[in-house]
Amino acid sequence: MKEFLKKNWKKVVAVGILLLLIIIVVSGKGGNNSGVSKYTIETGDVVNTLLLSGEVEPVQEVRMAFSVSGKADRVYKNVGDKVYCGEKIVELDNASLRADLADAEANLSLEKAQYNVSNAELDIAVEKTRTKLLSDGLVAYTKSGDTSNTAPEISGSYTGNVEGEYRIGVEYSNAPSRRDITYSGLEKGQEEVLLYKAVPLGNNGLYIKFEEGEISIGETWRVTIPNVEGPNYVENLNAYKSALASRDAAENQNISKDINNARIKQAEAQVAKIRAEIEERTLRATFPGIVGNIDIKEGEIAESGKVLAKILSEDSYHVVVQVPEVDVVNLVAEQSADILLDAYGSEAIFLGKVLSVDPSETEVDGVSVYEARIGFDETDARIRSGMTADVRILKEKKVGVLRLPRRFIDKDETGQFVLVENIDESTDKVYIILGLEGSDGFVEVVSGVKVGDVVIGEFEE
């Protein structure tokens, strides 16, 4: 071998150089970052989806502020507390106004006492018959009437001036083993349930009492004022009308009576005005929910118009998205959607649907968009207000159709075509007709190729 290399070393070197050049040339051709790919035509699904981004917001949200300035006397709630409709959140100091109210109410009572003293007995008769008409035979009932619980007992004399209905519900309170009744309608408020003991139903003289076993959480009882179905209603109504007729017949319509009437109305207006001013200094929950923010402490000064509290709907959220003008025609109410929250990654998919799309556009950075709300199908403790979300909405789907990746399709003046490989590895230029184009890169092929055909494409790597 050594002898051979000594005699032929020039030839060996020449062959080595030649091989090196071949390797360099071949490597140079592979360095253009292009390659041939093949794809076998198959059937599958072609899906076209609309992808939108937005933010999770509560379905209901109210930012609360006083219309007057003053010192915060009581802060009733903390962040995260549950609230019922009508519950107090923050109250300003109103000691001076309450003193004014007491004086105004005393003046009103005096004006009423001075009114038509000669007909006092007739007035008393009218008031008694009216009270009996509104208070006699009051019962609690459910709207459907199919409850198995015994109705709570309603007692007392109704002293209010308005006829209507109380709606009463029983809820668990924040305190252990305590249950509260909440009422709305003629009055709004809340009282602790005390078994076998009557508790006030508002401030108009009525009381409600539950017996053991009668309390049903979530059930709504109704009390109608007056009870027109009561056994004595017609008799009481006739008595009230008779008392009114007697008083009207006896009244002397003179100028002094008109003056007294005017004074009473003036006193009533003053009482109403002060009560409104007191209420103006109280923030109340306008719907059941949770406290999202409290930005004041007792003793601090509340500025007029400054947002001090925020109430959010509990466990009820939606995603608000901006829809481009070109895509808004693809959205309709009740359309299914997949919601992905950035906080939990792409593996956590929340199901939802389109709730609404604004009928008018909003301009964002000079572009017209339409605001849409996407609701969650189910409540989930992981969902929080302010989370960033991506929403996928199905626009169109074809199932079990011929498909291939869009990148294998080319186009010339005749139309769109693909290169189909033959058995001998030669290729034919085949024109095709396309159908639905998916958002995942696949395209439906209507005609031109069949299942099993192999198409070829050359792409930059």
C-alpha cells in the first residue's frame, strides 16, 4: 500500500480534490433553503372561524357617587361583601337634616290637627274604615300557588298611603345560622327571621311571623294591599265609601278650608323634601351583587361626583369584543363560541354564545367596529372581571370533504391548479375548483382531484 501511494500520490490527491469540489457543489445547492413537499389528498373537515379578542366584564356594574359633598358617617359594606337590592353601602352625616325632618313632621301634624276640627269625627271614621279596608284579611301567597309550605302569618294595620304588593323572600345571611327576609314592592328592606315572633314588614304597621318548617329559602311570598279576595272586602269597601260620602256631605267648602288644605300640602312637601335630601346622602345597592370597590372610610369627606363604590353582578360575566365591520355580518345572537382566557392557557376552553351585537358602529383609531358581548354558558369560579380573552366563533364548517393545504395551490391565467405526481414520479398540472377556505390553512376541493392523489409543492424552508 505504501508503495502504491508513493507511486500514485498525485492521482490520489487529484481524486481527493475532485471529491471535495463535488461535496461543495452539492452543499451549495442545498443551501438555498428550498425543498419539495408532498401531500396525499384526503377527506376531512374544513373549518372557518372568526377570532376576536376582548376583556371579561360583569354583566351588571354600577359606579356609585354622591351628588352632594359631606362627611362619611357610616360605611356599611366591605369589598367582596354580598348586597341585596336597596341595602345601604355608605351614608353621609345627616344629623342636622334629621332634626329638620322631626321639626317638619311636627309642623305637618299640627296643620292636620287644625284642619276642619268640626269634622274630626268624620275624618276619624274615614281613616278607620280605610285602615280596615287595607288591613283586613291580609294573607301571604305564592304566585304559582303550588308550594307545600304553610304561609307566614301577616298581622298589624297597614298605615301606608299607597296600595300595591309586597314581595317577600328568605335568604341566608352572612352570619352563621341566621336567615333574613328581604322585601320589595311597596317598600324595600331586610329583617332577621325570628321563629314564632312577628317582625316588622316595612314601616307601615304590618308584621310577618314564620313558624318552624315554614321557611323555604328562595321561595317568594306575596302580600296584596288590599286583599280583594278576602271574605270581608266588599263589606269593608262599602263602609269606607259610606264614610267618605258622609264626610263630603258635611264639609263646608269655604275659603278657610282651602287655606288649611294649602298649608297641609306645603307641610307635606317640606317633609318630602327633607326625606329626599336624607336619601340623597345615602348610597344603596341598585341590584343584588357584590361590592367590587369601596374608596372611602368613616370620617372622611366625600366629594360630590367622585366614585366611591362599585357594585358588580355576582357570578355573571361576559366578554366584550370589538368586531371589524367586515366580520359583523357573520355574528348572530345565540351563535356558539369558544372562549380562551389568557390566564389559563389554550387548554382551558370555556363554552359560550353570542349574546348581542351593537346595531351602531364605534370608531376605534379611525376604524369602524361593532361591540359584541359573548356570554359564558356556565358559571365558573375561575372567571374574573378584567381578564383578557380570545373568542373563537364558528362561521362555517364542511365535514368529510376533499381537502388539502392552501400552500400546495398555485394560480395562472387559466385558474387555480396543483401538481399531481404520477407513478413514474412525473407530474401533471391539474386545474381544480375550490370550495370553503378554512381558517386553519385547509381548503375544500370541489373537483379536479380525488382521494389518494399526491400533490407536490416546492417551498422555502
